[in-house]
Amino acid sequence: MTISGKAKLAGVMGWPIGHSRSPRLHGYWLAHYGIDGAYVPLAVSPERCEMAIRALPALGFRGCNVTVPLKEIAYRTVDRLDRTAQRMGAVNTIVVHDDGTLEGGNTDGFGFLQNLQAGCPDWSAERGPAVVVGAGGAARAVVVALLDAGAPEVRLINRTMARAEELAATLDGPVTVADWVSRETVLEGASLLVNTTTQGMVGQPALDLDLRALPVSAVVNDIVYVPLETPLLAAARLRGNRVVDGIGMLLHQARPGFKAWFGMEPKVTPELTRFVLEG
Ligand code: ATR
């Protein structure tokens, strides 16, 4: 749609940014709801990130999303952090307030939980232990979200165990770490398995994890969404587990930012999902 001189402005900062689906996602919602606004890709190098964030109020932006590898820089740059961003140590959503101050939030964990709930409405974190594979920023968001949602235990496994231990040490709550060699035994009795690593993504090998010890009642989720059905999800589906793919995490994490910048609560629909995946 055509924008006017009064268009509300937002965007996504990242480096590189060409692969981001967020402009397509927010662009769909802007057109769908007939909002006079624009959401643009902002290619910002890490060296210029602080300056670019500081410039948002001067440029009249209502805020922006922040993606890899700038989330920690954003965390250090904004004027205020909401409670979730404080716990994550990373910011993915910045809101410019009327007084020009910058507030940082993190909606990755929200997106993760909303996606699971949409995919498996009867799933709840309290139901049993969760196994999380990985120890990067995505793993942190997932573990914090699960703890906040009441998971009785989170079992963290990562190829480099030391990284999992470092992550667990920064979190309050029932997080246990197992070494990579024992990764299959921690699947016993789990009610959820989440892959937060890049394994299984197009061009990468499948996650090397035998699911034999996982209860068939467990839900399996991959945050990778290219391809939509990763080898992990295909294997889980074949043995009877319920599976939730990763695209919904991207779609749902975008909702709070859209609401803050453009003034309405957007919906995640099958048509939106298809549109974003086609791009
Ligand atoms: P992000 O911050 O987006 O989560 P990251 O920090 O690059 O990304 O983390 C990638 C994850 O994939 C890590 O947990 C990494 O394990 P290491 O900590 O051992 O590097 C995991 N990963 C990458 N290649 C892997 C492989 N071949 N087998 C198992 N895990 C792998």
C-alpha cells in the first residue's frame, strides 16, 4: 500500500539483514489491517549499532526489532529494559516512547510459548521435564520461557557442555545439564523436546539425536523453520510424537512489537504463515 507523510515507522536491524522475513511479515499485517505505516530492513553493522539505535527517536521511528548479531548490543544501549529482556541479557524489540527514551524488550520466549500452545493446545509447561538442545541465545530464551511458565525441570544438553553449564549458572531455577555423550538418556520421562541449534537447517546435517528413550507422549518442537519439517520433526512424527514446527515462533514473537508501534494486536493465521514461508 502507499504510505503518507504521516506513516508510522519501524523496522528490523541486523547484519546481514537480507535473509530476514520480518519485513514481509509486518508488511503483510500493515496491508491486511490497512495501516499507514512502513517496516523496513535496516542493515546495521555491529560497530554502528549503538549509533543507529540512538538515532531512532531523531528519525521519528516508533521502534524496531533487533536480530543477530545485535541483540546484546541493543541490551546495552537502550535506556530501560523490561523484566524479560533483563533476564535474557538480549533485546529483540525496541519501543521509542513519546519522551524519546528507548525501552528494550525480548519477545522470543513469548513467541516460543505461543507457538507451542497454538500447535498443541493441551500442552502445558507444568506437565513434566523439558529437554532443550543448544546453549546459544535461542536456548536462553526458550529455557527462561519454560521456567517462567512453570516447567518442573529443564534438562539442557549441548555439544559443548561448558556452554550449557555457563547458561545454566546464570539462570535461577531447576535447570540440569548433561554431557553430550549422555544426551539420549535425558530424554527418558521428558514431556517436551526442543531443538534450538542450527542442526537440521537447510545445508546443515540433521541433529544427531536418537529418540528411542523419548516417551511417545512428548511434544517435539524445532525452532528451525527452513525446512519446515526438519529431520528431527520427521523422525518424531514417524514414531508417534506430536510435533510443532518453528515458523510460529517467528510469527508470534513479532506480535508485541507490531502492537506497540502500529497500535493494533495482529493475528497469526494460516494465510500469513503461507505468505511468510513463500518469501
Ligand atoms: P543462537 O545464539 O542463535 O542460538 P549459536 O550461539 O551459534 O546460535 O548456537 C548454535 C548452537 O548449535 C550451539 O548450541 C551449538 O553447539 P556448540 O555450543 O557446541 O557450538 C550448536 N551446534 C552447532 N553445530 C553443532 C553440531 N554439529 N552438533 C551439535 N550441536 C551443534
